[in-house]
Amino acid sequence: MKPPLGIALCLALQLLPAASHAAAQNDRPALSTDTPAHVQSVLESLERQRSNAILQRDTSTLRKLMDRLYSHVESRGRARSKTELLTALDRGDIRFRVYENETAEVQLLDGGGAAMVTGIFRSVLAQADARTFRGRFVRIWVRQADGWKNTYHQATEIRPAQTACPCD
């Protein structure tokens, strides 16, 4: 599956100078394990940590994984800041029985200073009558001096194709 272009890619391109600057701030030489395959493996691991932290409402882990300027756009269009999302999880406003990535594809950007992760996720809210939700996601990760940080998340619900457009 090819990653979707659009708002996520535009955002990623806006972040690239910041990612390059953050990488330039890092005095350490590149590690021999810092290959594209290694970076992809690291990001896949961070994605699993993120999913588990969302499921367990582990805001301490999420706080470490998120950039201070993190932006979260839900499938129905609601936008939340890092603080708003963490507060909602802390209060129990958002609770899941299931939250997992079914697929995740990593695309390195800016010579490895940033990455776009796209895929499909599945979730079930903790409510008794909750249905399974499937959606596509895009997340932007930026390499910083203290590690990779998730700076942007956007989800879109996967729905069956309509046979007729109500806009006609």
C-alpha cells in the first residue's frame, strides 16, 4: 500500500527543517546500526509501545513518545493537543478494550531525520455496546537528540464504499 499524500505529507515536509536541525544538534557520529532497516525496526517498536500505552492509558510512556508540539486528529475530525489527549486518557474519558495496528509501513524522510508511518489499526472502546472500529492512520515521527518523537497522528475510519453519492 502506498502511503497517502496530502495533509500528512505536507506536514512532514514542514517538519523536515526542524528534524534536520535536531539531527545536527546531535554531536554523536551515526552508529553503524543506524541503517534504514535498523531505523525502521526502531520505529516499528515505538509504534507497538505507543499502541500498548494507548490501550493501558499509560500517559507516562506516551508523554515520552510524544513531541511537545504533538497534534492528534481523530477519525471524526476532532483535534487534540498532547495535553488534551493525555488528560482525556488520565481521566478515563478514552478507554479501549482493543487498540492495535494491523499494518504499519514506515517511510523515511529527510535522509532519516523524520518518518511517516501509515497503516490500518483496529480498536474497540471499553463500553459494553462498543463495536469494532477499523481505520487508516498516518503518524509523523521526528528524530530528536533524545530519540524519536511522535509529532502528528491522524486517523480516518474505513467504511464500505457507497454506491451513490448523496452530493448529486
